Amino acid sequence: MLDFVGDMLRELGVSDVATANNGVNGAKVFDLAVSKPEVVLCDLNMPGADGFEFMEALAERKYAGGVILISGMDERTLNSASLMARFHRLQVLATITKPVDKGALSEALSKLR
């Protein structure tokens, strides 16, 4: 999934793509980035620290970029995740269900301020 979405982002013109396989590694990659990303894609179901925990880590770091939530879970879970992200003052651009559709991803990226 990481490679698939990463390739899709590159096809959509995103030149700098960093990936992590769970929330703990995601926070590490975020912390090591010289310039913080304009957008973060967050899968809700990850091993170790899940997407909810990763969003809390982003909020602790006062992340001001866009967040795109991705999940194979039901719409209710995606809605709960979106509400939680907004509670933490994260800018949710979109919620996308798996399998990720290139058109939906492109539309979400276009909402980036």
C-alpha cells in the first residue's frame, strides 16, 4: 500500500514523498524532515501506533499542513477519525476509503491551502 500510494502521489506531481509503516515511524520521519510536509496521508489501521495515535503526535507538534485520512474501515470510523483530527486542530483535506482512487487523491490534494 505504501508503494502504491507513493507512486500515485508521484504521478500526481508530488516530488518529495516520504513513507513510514506505522505511526511511531511516521512521527520519526516527520521529526527528521528538514522542511515539514505540506500534506500527510494517514492510514488509520497501522501496526504498533495506529492512525489515531499518529494524529495525536501531529497535533502535539502543532502540524499546520493538510491531512488526508485513508482507511479500509467503515464510514463511521472514518468520520470519527475526522472529528478527532479536527478536535486536535488538524486540517483534514479528505477521508478516502481503500482501495485509494487516484481521482479522489487528486481532489484531496487540490484542497491544500
